[in-house]
Amino acid sequence: MGPYIEISDTYAGYALSYFCVPKHYEEDLENILIPSGIIQDRIERLARDIFQDVKDEPLTTVCVLKGGYRFCTDLVDKITTLNRYHGSVSVPVNVDFIRLKSYENDSSTGDIQVIGGDNLKGLKGQNVLVVEDIIDTGRTMEKLLAILKENEPKTIRVASLLVKRRPGSTGYRPDYCGFEIPNKFVVGYALDYNEYFRDLNHICVINENGKKKYAVA
């Protein structure tokens, strides 16, 4: 895994009063772990690292829906910006999608369900970049990579905005990582809790009130 920003277990985050959050979530969040501006700056650097590694070869990004859609959109946008302004290197980018389900409430079930996505046979011979929002235990990503490898891509790399430090992890590490975070359930920037909080720009820690309010019975 390449360089990443480590957020310590003792980091208290930012008070909600320092930034703008939707009124309907103000009672549901513990703190702001990563403000949106820092997210964007970190993605810009990840885009540059990927761009320099891939160089002139075509790249097929596989966006893991739904949580990865904002990260993938911003990452691809920053790579294509580099294409416009970098005179000697240009990376053709295609985007495919896959939808998985492995969470119920705030826990990973450990059982990956592929419930949507394009025909993965088109990945044969391609340089593939899997774009994921968060690596939790690592089991979901390891199972997904096994599925993708069956389609014989030329290369597979993984970019994850977040990697969580938690007991029970398989130890899997992506090729590109934005932030390593404590073992807390985070929402925002398209990361959800039972489909809520995707409309939150910052990455925040959900509190017990939020978990109870939006829990699936």
C-alpha cells in the first residue's frame, strides 16, 4: 500500500459547529472526522499517484456502488483533468460499475452479495482500478477481487478512500488509500447508514441517536 494519512484512535475530530451540516442530521452525528475540503485535496494526490503509475495505458475503473460513487466521480474527474494539462502523458479512462451488499445496520455481514453491475467479461485484458469507499474487515474486497480475477484482467489495483483499523481484519491493504481511520462507524460523502447520510459532504462519526433513528428493524 502506498502512503496514506493515519487518523489516530485518540483524534477527537471537529465539532459540528465549525462546519455546515444538514439540519436534519445535527442530532445524529458525534463529530466531523474528515472535512470535505481535506477529502478533495487527498483525492487530488491519489489521482496524481494513479496517473503516474498507469501512464499512457488505458484504465478501466470499477466503481463499487453505492458508497463509492462520489469518490469514483471525483477521482476520475481529477485524472481527466491531468489528461488535459499534462503534455507528455495521457490516460484513457473507462468507467464500469458493480453493486455489492455486505452491511446491515452498522455491521458487515461478511457475506458479499453482487446485486447489480455491468457484464464483467469486458474486463478481460484491461488494466482495472477498483474504486471503493471503505475497507472494513477486508473480506468483501478479497471476495470481490476473486470474482474479478475470474474475468482475466491484465492488472488489478484497488483505490479505497478509507481503511478502518479494527479487530477481525484480514490484513488486506489496497494499492491506494486516502485515510486510515479508527474503528468507528463513519457516514457522509456517500457512505451510508441504511441508505441515510449519503447527502452529507463531510465524513462524520455517527452517534447512538443516529444509529437508533435509522436502524432497520
